Amino acid sequence: MLKKIYASIEKYINDNVKELIFLLGFYVFMTYPLPYFILVSGGTIDVSDRVEIVDEYDQKGSFNLAYVNELRGTFPTVMLSYIIPTWTLYEESDYTADETESLEDISMRDYLSLKESQQNSVKIAYEAAGKKFEIKSENYYIYYVVDFVKEYSSLKVGDKLLSYDGIKIDDIADYREYIDKKEIGEEIKIEYERNNKKYETILKVYEEEKEKYTGIMVYTLYDYVTDPTIEFSFNENESGSSGGLTLSLAIYNKLTKNDITKGLKIVGTGTIEADGSVGEIGGVEYKLKGAIKAKADIFIVPTGNNYKDAVKEKEKHNYDIDIIEVSTFNDALKKLKDYQK
């Protein structure tokens, strides 16, 4: 029985070899990854679906994160980017810090940025709402590794630093002071964690513009204890820091009695720093289009070029939406409280 099946398969392949080769070639043509990304108009995410706070207050409207859809570069998508005016082509190198980085490094850095954005949002919102929060622990993660360091060290973006020369890292400032006391070329033994396993590697001290370095950039992420408690449920692909401002406003609104949404659908974008300042983001035109698609009433955007680009896009297409320009969390909070449709 099996011999008959194999014989039938062999006959089919022999009779249709040209068609099968064509189909295989067509599949490779359609899916082969190229070193490009294409940005297209995005959408919105209701923060209420991603943030849960114990005994949170109800709201009539909503705060929504704006995001941009990103397509992987293939032959068809790259060709379409030259035809469709709303698609923008970017080289893969625009996303990497240097030629040695991988897409995995980019993804991990975006994830770390999301975590930092979340912690900044919690800090800013809880302080503004007069709620309690405290730092439970500090954790240090590799954000970037200089290209030549990879020649002798196994550290990667996303690794968690544990110790240096047997000294537990309790404050990254102590590590910087330790480096300053070392000689150029001297090695430092680093213990780190990756995928819940511990490893060791070395870093070498070098000098640049009269400053000593070991070739890594580190993110400090905190574990907070909050009252009331808060939980996030963002998906893995919902990474990055551009939603920090909106997230902080959404958390604040859940913590306070007066609903600052006023029954409106609010879409926003912009990073949030630990001091409450708002930073510019990329792809603001696409995020505005996403807000329009979601029928938002308000689009909150960082001051400067982001605001200018958003207004220009609104006037160009005669969009029916109010654009609010902000520079800090408190600025955004005041303008929303004072806003009248």
C-alpha cells in the first residue's frame, strides 16, 4: 500500500515538476525578507483593556494608545511602498544602533522601553493622584552593547546584570565609580542572567574623550509596590515607549474620582520621563490617521515638530478632531481638565 502511495507521489512530482518549481520560486519571491520596514496607518488600543487597578473609578470616555502598523520588507511590500503614498519605506539600519545588531536586539530594546514607560507612568500618575507607591527592588538590564565589545564579551541586549568582580549591583552609580578606579585595558568579570540562567563574561575598560567605559548602556527598571495595586496586560507586540503619556493619564484617571475624559474618546502619543516631561515620537501622521479611523474626539501630541506635523496633516485632510499640544504630564492634565468641546 505504501509503495503505491510513494509511486503516486513520485509520478505527480515528475509530471508537474515545472509547476512545482514555479510555485516554490513564487513563494520565496513573495516572502523573502529584505532589509526594510514599511510603516502604514495604525490604530488605537483602549488602555482600560490593558490596565487594571483595584477599586478603580469608572469613566465615561476612554484613553487610547496610538500605534503604527509595521510591515516586514519583502519584494511585494517594498514595491507597493513606491505606489501607495501612505506607505513609508525605512531601511533596517534605521532601527539598529549598529551593523552588528539583530532584529532580536531591536525587539528586546523595545520591550525594555515599554517597561520603563510603564514604570514612569505609574510614578507620575500615583504622585499626581496622591496615592502610595514605593520601590521594592531595582534591576539593571543591558540596553545596548558597543559593537567591538561583542568580539570578546557574550553580553546581549536584555541581559540582566547581577554583579561585577563578585560585587552585587545595588546601584548602577557604584559600578560607574568602580570603572573610574580601573586602569585602561583592565578586565572586569560580569555575572548576568539570561532566560533564568546565570552566566559570566568579561568587559574591558577603555577610554573615550577622557572618560572610562566598558561599552554597555544600562536601563534601570524598578519593581514597585503600589496602593492600590496595579496590573498591566499588554501583548508582546505592543512594545515601545511612545504611549507613556497616554498611559500615565489613563492610570491617573482610574485613581481619581473626577473623570477627565468627560465622556470623550481621547487618543494620545508621546513618551513620558520620570520627571513628567513629554518626549517626541516617530510616525505621528500615521498615529493621527489611526485616531481618525477610531473616531476620536481629541488627539494629544508632544509639543514641537510632532504638533506641527499633526496640525499640518489635519489641515491637509480636513480632519474633524481637536489636537492638544503638551510638554509635560501636568500640562496635559490641566488642558484636559479645562477642555470644552
